[in-house]
Amino acid sequence: MSEEGNTNPTQPAADEGEAPQPPPADTAEAGGVDAVEGDGGAAAESANAGGEAEAEAEAAPAEGGEETAGTADETSPAAPTEAQDGEKGGSEEPTNLPVSPPADGEGAAAEAGTQEAGEAAAGEGGGEPAAPAEAATAAAEGEGVAGRVADDTEKPAEGAEKEPPAEGGDDRLLQEGVEAEAQNGEANSTAETGGAQVSIDFIILPEGYGQTKRYSPNAKLTEIRKELEAELSIPEGSLFMLNLTGPVEVEGLLETEKSLEDYGLRPHDRAGIELRINYYQEAPLQSYMMPDVLNVQVGVYIAGERDVVRTPRSYFPADEVHKVRTRMAQVIQRHARGAFARSRARRLRKEKADRAAWEEAEKERIQMEGDMRHKREIEKRMHPRTYDDFATLYMELEGWRINETNRIKRSDFPDDVKHAALRELLAKETRLLQTIDRLKLQAHSANRDAKIKRLLESMAKPRVWAQSDGETTTVHTPFTTRAKELMDLYNGLRLPLLTVDERLDVLLHVKWTVKEFDCNLTREIVDLIDREADMLNRGRPENSLRSLRTRVANLFLNFIRTPEFNPEAQRFQKVPRELYMQSAVQPFSTVVFE
């Protein structure tokens, strides 16, 4: 790039980090091409840079229609028609290629040049100058082209005097001061961040259109969304931003209250954001005019959604139908008869199995009853208990004796041998009779003990009362409780194999029980208990105390059977108490001596 047309004595120098100054008043007042051509040096500089800017614009178009038009006005004032065409064709959204961010001083100069180009374009179009915020946004979006233009242009010499503004109205000067303050604030913010920005690749779904823009890291998504909605000419709030990709991955809808820096994006980062447009737009109704003549066509609509194509089969005569029905009926009959036969066979098999099981159980029962009967017969002969048992023993003994006598008499032995055999038979019969008598005594003792046990248990048994609902209630009365205590004492007296201390404890309890009453029976029981205790203390053997213990037990049994001492015994008296008097159980105060 030649440096001849780059000197402009009237243009101030753009130091690094210093905001650019607003253009002179006479330049701002001039409109269109005249405003740009008023400054000869600036026009020459813009003309030199315009060719290269147009070449770069052809290779990589600007991000938006409005930004491209502004850059074209700045770099090539000799071609205002192309800039105006760019503004009119701003609906197209070409995708910008990524551009490296400029340096700190170059970014400020690029923003100032872009702002001047925007004002010049606005002057050419005959409209009002752009607002400070819009100019700053346009400068941020078009910094790629403006940066390259600023690189090609030479900075003016430092110390150059500013051109005094032309005379104009106060309102015009006030508006220019406001715009200058906005530009200075934007330049200061850019200088604070170092001039570095974040590149955002926007993709509109589902169309797939893309566009790349640059923003400050502290820019909020709300402002970015409003800017994009204004560019796309869609209602406010109808653009949704989601799925942030790049250095930071965020899925789902993005929160517009946050800034890019809040999402973790830093200067020089490149990220992607998906855009979705969702709004409803009512189309205006088309005007309709009723014609003078109406042609009405009457027809019938037949829906064919449920139509089914039917293909006829071969003809089937009645004889064949009858044969098929007969064959099918025979098949059904076979299956039915088979089912009936299988059911009857299962029932017969079950009856047979049940009969066999019953016969087996009956056979086992008969065998068990036979074994038990045999055991009872042996038990009756080994340990007879009843009168019938002893009668059977005597009968069998007599039959055995008769058979043995006849056998001896029918034998061919001599008479002396026969007499000896008869004497031996008689001796054996005698021993068997003695054995039977001994078994009778044992049975009598066992039967007596069992009878006494049943009597005492019957006395101690609680009363059972039947209720109206069929349930029974068991009640222990004072009489049954007394009978149970006496039964326990009697069983303790009959216990064998007790130690001396245990026997003395039982005797002491019996003595305290009978001493509640003073009569001949109780005195005799007390004397016998004292005698046994004295003999136990002397160390007498158990065999010598057997008769004494039997006597004590019998006397205490009489004590239990007496209704005066055991009221529950009244129910088991066979003879009424009034018919006889027992002097042994009467107290001494009531005994009458004759």
C-alpha cells in the first residue's frame, strides 16, 4: 500500500488507548458525498484504502448488510451507490470468516473510523445519525474490516492541531457532544479490556444459517439477543439461545441475564451458540369479492380409506361343503369321545388307587390291632390287674393241669413213673398258684394306689361352668384349693428315695397342717411324725421305717377323706354323714365319755 495519500494534517492522531475525537462540525453538516469530499486529505486517504477494502470485501464479505455498507462508505467515498445498495440488501446474512483481533490502539482507531463511516452513510441517506449505542455495536461487529483499513492508513503526526468546528446551532453541538461522550465511553471500555473480544458463531436452526460476531466479554446475552432480533426483524422475545459450545460446554436454554464472562468465556475465545426462532405472525386476510354468478357443482364423495380388495376364490359346490362338514363333525366327535374316555379312565384309575390305599391301610390297622391284642394278652398274664385277668389265669392253669394229667395217664410208662410224674405236676401247679396269689397282691396294691390317686385328683379338680355361648369357664374354689394342697402333701409322704432333710421338711408341713385341728386322729398323726423324725435323727435304716411310713400315710389319707378337715370330700361320701358318728374325728370338747 502506498503511503503518499495517507497524510492528513487536519485529522488528529489516534494514540493507543485514547478515544478518537468526533469529526468537525462542517463535515457533519455536509451531507452525502460532499461531507466526505470536504476534507481533501481524508478523501485521498479513503480513496487509497477503498480499493483494498473492496477487494477484501469481495473475498470475505462483512458480517451484516448495515456494517458492510458503513465500511464501504468510509473506505470508498467515491462509490456511494454501492454503499446504498449494501444498506438496501442488508437482509442477506453472509458468514464472515474469522478475523484476528487488532491491537489496542488499532481497535480504538478502527472503532473511530467505523463510527465516522456510519455517520457519513447516514448523511448520504439523508437520515439522522446513528445513536451512540448502535454506532458502538456496529464498530464492534465490523472491526475486522475497519482494523485492516486502519493498518493500511498511516497515523497522523502527533501534536497536529484539531480543526476548529464550524459555526452552527447549539442543538447541533449538543448532539455531537453526546455522541462524542458515547464514543469515548465505548473506547474506554474497549481499552480497559485490552481491546480483546470474544468471537461467537451463531447458527440459526433448523435452517442452518450461520454468522460470526465479536462481543466484549462483559456483554450480556439480553443485549445480544435484542440486537439479533433487531437484525432479523422478528418480534422481541421470540429468539431463544441454547447449547453453548467451545471452551465452555453448556447444554439447554441459556440464561439471558448472564454475560459471556459469567459463562466462563475469556478474550480471544471462540464459541458457538444455537438460535431458534419461535413466534406466530398473523397473515392479513385477502380481499374477496363475491362474483355475480355462482357455479355450484353437486357431487358425491366416497371415502376410500377403509376399502378392502376382495379376490373371489374358486367355486365350492354344495356336495363338497357337505363332505367337509361331515368330516369336521367326525373330527369333533372323535375328540369329544376321546375326552370322555380319558376322563372316565382317570376316574377309574383314581378309584382303583383309592381302593388299594384303603385296603393297605385296613391291612395295617388289622395287623396293628392284632399286635396290640397280643401285647395286651401277654401283659394280662404277666401283670394282671383286674378280676377278669386273674380268672383267665386260673382257667388256663386248670386247662393246662387237665391236659398234663391225661397225657401222663395215657402214657405207657410204669405205674411208679406215672405216680412220680403226677407228684411233679402237682408241685408245679402249686408254685403257679402261689405266683398268681403274689400277682394278686401286687395288683391289689397298684389298684388301690391308682384309686386313691383318682380320688385325690377328683377332689382337687377345679369346677367347670358352662356358659350360654357354649364356652366353659374353669373356677378354683377355696375347697378345691384346700384339696390340692392336701393331695400334694400326701404325694410327698409316698415319695421314695428322699434325703433325710427332704423327708423331715415333708413331715414338718404335714404336722403343721394336721395341728390345726385337735382330735384323736390328728394327735396320733403328730405322735407318729415325731417318732419317725426321732428315728431319722438316730440314723435308722429305711427298711425299719417302712411300716411306720405306711401307717402315717394311711392316717393322713383318712384325714383327707374326712369332710370336717377337707370340705371337698363331702361330694365323695357314699354313706350320708348323719347316719354314723366317728369319734376319732370329733374334737375333744364335743366327745362324750360314758
